[in-house]
Amino acid sequence: MKNTSSEGSRRLFNLDRSLLLLAVVVLIAIPIVMRSVTWLQVMILVLWYACLTSSWNFVGGFAGVLPLGHSVFAGIGAYTSTLLFIYLGLTPWIGMLLGGILAAAVALLIGLPTFKLHGAYYALASIAFVEVVRIITENTKEVFGIKINGARGLLVPLKGQAPLYFQFSDKRYYYYIILALLFLILWITYTIHNSKLGFYLVAGGEEQEAAESLGVNVRKCKLIALALSAFFTAIVGTFYAQLVLFIYPQGIIALALSFEIAFIAIIGGRGTLLGPILGAFILVPIAEISRMYLSGSRFLGIHLMLYSGIIVLVMLFKPQGMMGVVENAYFTVTKKLRGES
């Protein structure tokens, strides 16, 4: 599967600043006007998935490969920060950075051999890796005296209202933290997209042989993108651990999470700035709402059917992602408002 067209992608990066500013204001104002803790939690999860998919987009969008094992990096971030917190009392604010560095190092070790593979073979290799790590984690209770607890998982030590330890009694703090992370990832994405690295990644993703013939070190560019992607995915993984205060392999190092990350980005529009975010705002609320209201014994699993149905419909009728629909509608409306033909 190729990236979205470079021309369309560049147009998406140049939307009117007033529209982007309005979106930022709305996102900042949501916790002020939203009184329901449940719906605020849903919004936090939407932004969490938006961060994951935007991080995935570094390599899965611009580099033109299809990694299906990113939950490993989220797990590395969650487990690293939690274990450092439990055994050393290190604040997760520092632990999340160390987890990100460790995830980036692991990503480079994985990428060196696997980037020699192409197409479905790379995707299969990433699936195999995440499954191996999950199985090992589930069956490991202790390593060098450090308790991992296997499938039972780990409880993050409770500190109450403790900003120093990344714990808050008010959900609004978590909302603004994940929103700030999303803005940071978007800014880095925008910067990379308009740099030489961005051009090399797109060129290498669309026509690798042609790019290499022009002297582009495609493998090196993809490794840089993978390291950045893993770093931020791990940081977002730490955020999740602090949000729910409990982690276990099937929840954070799950193949299902890896698939969700990829599907959301693809449905929104991989290789674009706002596509992964659009995908998160479309799919995550539907999944969470259907899970809340249709997950009883009479409708067991129906939220998964709805989720899958949306994925199938989008892939059949809009294989380049929903961002193309939004883009066309936006530019059509703006042309009419300006009186252009």
C-alpha cells in the first residue's frame, strides 16, 4: 500500500491557520464545558489513540512500510516507567523519557534486520515480534529479583493528588497532558514533513529503488523514523500506565492494540498530518460508546462488529483514507466562498 499522494498531503499541511486555531481553541475548551467524567475519559482515550497513530505515522505513513507491532513500544514505556517507580521511586516524568530512549534503542535493533524485508514480510515480522514479547512477558514472573508478575500485571503505586509522580485526582489534568503531547508530536511531524528527511521518506516509501539510485539512504531514513516513532509511542505508553494505574501484557503489549493503531491511521489517512487524528476521532468514540451501551450479554461483541464494519466500508470505498474526503470538501467550500470556479 502506497502513501497518499505527495501533492494532496502538502495541501493538507497548508490549511487556513484560522481553522487550525479554531480547532485548538475547541480542544482546549472541552474540559471546561464537559461535566461528565465518563465522556471526558472518552476524550482522553481519543487523544491517546491520536498520539499513538500520529507516532506510528512517522514510519507507517511517510516511510511507506506497514509496522504492526507498535504495542511493543507502548509496553516498553509503560513497564519501564512503572518498574523504575516501584523499585527506585523514580518519578514517571523521568521514567517516561528513559522508557522512550529504551524503546528507540530496541526499535533500531529490530529495524536493522527487518528493513531488509519488503511489503507483507515486514508486517509479518513485526507481528511475530510483538507476539513473542507478549508471551515472554506473560510467562515471566521475576527477572533478576524484579517482579514483573507475568499475566497478572503491575499496579502503579498510588500517591493520590501527586503531580510530581504523574498522578492527579482530576481527569482534566490528564486531558491537558495528552493534548500537549499530541501538539508536540504534530509539530515534530510538520517539521519532519517539510525537511529533507520528510522528502526522503516519502520518496523511499513510494519508489525505494528510484530513491536509492539518486543517492538517498532509504534504510537510514527509515531507521530514524522508526526510532522517533518508538520513542513517542513509549512516552504515550507511560501516560496510559499513569492514567489507569495498572498494566498487564494483554492490555498494553497486545496484537489487537497494534492493529488498532494501524487501522486508525490508515482509515484517517496515513502519510498526512491530520489523517491519524481524524481516524481516532471517528473510530474511538464509536468503539467506546458501543462498548459502553452495547456490551451486555445480549449484545456481547457487537462493538467489535461495528468497528470492523466501519473499517471494511472505508477500505472498500475510500482506500486512501477519510482525510481525502475532508480535504476535497474543505477546498470546495473555500473556493465557493472566494467566488472561484
